[in-house]
Amino acid sequence: MRPGGEAASLAEVVAGLAAAADTVGAAIGDPSEKPGREDSDRLVAGLRDSRGVTVLVSVGLLRSPEARALLQQVSNLLQALRMLGKDPAMQFLFDRANQMGAWDMGVLPVALPGLRAVTDDAARAALERAWGAEIPSEPGANLDAILDLCIDGRIGALYVAGTDPLIAYPDRDFVKRALGAADLLIVQDTFLTDTAGLAEVVLPAAGYGEEAGTFTNNEGRIQTVRKFREPAFEARGNLEIFELVAALRRQVLKPSMQGEVFDEIDRLVPAYQGLTLDGLGADGAFTQADPTPPASGFYPAPPTFEVRDGLMLVTGDCLFHNGYLSERSEILNTVADDPYVEMNAQEAAQLGVSDGDQVVVRSAQAELTAKLKVNRRFPRGLVFVPENYRALRLNGLMQRGEYPCPVEVQKAHATFEIGADTAPAANGEDVAPGMAGSP
């Protein structure tokens, strides 16, 4: 299956399961009308004959502009499996430390703490009573909308904490213009990131081991992070920084100690109720599984996916690096210090490139140069470049709302490697227009 066709392929599976359950077929599509049914038929048979099903959803799929359609088909799949008596479970596979914990705490603009919808009047009222503040009933702006607001001159102060959109978000040139359009850019981070380099105010924050807290991992296990050293130089704990900023605005944040914060989480987030900080122990403790929301009907099948010709660029983590912080580890860099481009062996041969060659990956936006890694089992039509190597400035190749990204690959010739236009590829300063990757 080519990236971008996940929703359509999943709709075929849902239609097959619905046909097996002899219901709602007309609402979600007729499996006999779909071409290339062999793979989906095998999956339908396996799901139908299984005793239980767990659906694992990679957050990498949320990069796609078709993410909403994909999640709708995941919802359809879960409902179809329930109709077959499978009692399915679903889990997102997060690719960043504590990403699930951040979602649980309400970091998503459409969700309250506990992943309850902002539009949920009862959930919103309970938080309003606890906090003594009014919570808007409409979802907030996501990063894409925030950047548009910056470009439109509608953002006065932009406060960025613990993320680096200038290297993590597609279309680096656009992001740089958007961040520069804010009247005041404040960045709170452990490292002087690319985004921090644009800021008028930089607030140095404590790193791992320099402040206490908890992480919640993919399986819902809460683990304690203990402080074992003081923050470097003038850095302060993140909570202390938030308190300082609030105090400057003559406001007081409550609660302000780690134990008090965890007690509030226990009171206000259903999945964490009954847990205590002291009770986590060395092995941690599990949150409670959220009850399955009531079914709201089946979503219609998405339009038929049109396969594009040519190579498509996809990205993600590599084996030894995750996100943009692990590259700062000297130990990890002893085993994975060189960025690379990975592609199918047959397609590499057709392009006249071999394993270990320096190749140029070029999109309509920009280009980068890295060593080729040939993989005979790699899917045809795809090119993979890890997002972890900051010097590549991979996001410069991509456009907002387009994933995967169409690219060309060719061998980097000697004149290309030493030419004035490409000299930055060696030092990582300017591989592509404005390029220099989140959580």
C-alpha cells in the first residue's frame, strides 16, 4: 500500500467486515466494487476468524492531510469489529517520550484533560469549577492555524515551550516567516534550538534529570522521573519558569509543587483517579483504560485513492535516534552519526546509484544530499530520510498539506558536491532554502 492510500484501503476492510456482519454495507461501500482486493480480503478473513483484535495506530499517519479520513475509517473498523463480537482495543503508537501523557493533560487544542472533547459541557463545567475560570467551548488553534495567524499579523506574543517548529514542521521557509511575523517570540527550551535562535526572549529550561516529574508511556504506565542533578548554568525547572512568567503578569499558579500537581491530576483526569505519586513505586502504575465512546454511526468511505507516479518521500525516526534531542548524544552518534537516504534496491539500480553513494534528493521546494542505503525489501516507489538529523533540514523539502512528498533522486557528482550552490551540504548550514524538525 502506498502512503496516502491508508484510509481507502481501510475502508475496503471495513466494507468486507460489514458484509460479513450483513449490515450497513450500503452506507460504507460495496467491497466488490474495489480493485485489488486480495490483500484486504486476507485481512478481513483474519479479523473475522480471530478471537480478539487490538488495533495499533501509528501517530506517523497523522502527518497526512488525509488524517481525519483515516481516523474516521479506524472508527468504522472498531464498530464493525464490535458488531462481529470481537471487543477490539485500540492504541496509538507514540514516537515521543511522554506524548501520551501530554495528550492526557489536554495539550491537544480539541481536547480537555483526559482526552474529553472541548465541546463536552459536563467535562468543561467540572474543570471550570475546579479552576475557577471559564473555558471556551470551541476548540483552540493548532500549530497550522497559529502560523497562519502569525502571517496575518494577528499574533502579538507567541510562547513556544519544548518544541522546535522551525525544524519539525513542513515548509521551513514559511515557518520562519510566520515566527518572524509575531510581535514577540518567547522560547522556553533546554537547548538553543533553531526556533530559539529567532526569539526575542529565550528562557533556558532544565533538561532530563534536572527536575522531577512523571512520564506516561504507550501502555499507559506512569513512571517517576527523579531529579539527580541541578540545572546547568542559569536554567530553571519548567514549572518554575511558568510561575515566574505568571508572577510577572501579577498572577499566581496553583498548585505549584510536584505532589500538588499530581494530586490535581488524580482529581480531574478520570484515567488517573486513585493513583498517588508515592504509590507509583519503582515500576510505576497503570492508568485506567478509557471506556469506549458510544458509536455515532458509520462514516462514509473516502474517495478512491489515486496512485501517483514517481518517488514519494516519507520520514520518521531511525533505529538509534528519536526526535531531535537524541542526536545530541555523543554515545548514540558513535553508532548512528551519518544521515542517509533509503530506497528500494531495484529502483536504485534503475537510477544508476549504488549503496554508499552520495545522492541528491530534490523536491519542488529544495534539495538535500546524503549517503544512500539500499534495501532490497524496501517498498518500491518510496524514499525514506530520517527526520532526526537537524543538519539536513529535511522539512525544507516539504510543503504544508502535502505528505508524502514527491521527489527525484540522482547521484551527487563531484562538481555538485563542491559547487558554490551546494557547499553548505557539507557543513549543514544551508542545504535548502531556509532549512535547518517536534515533540
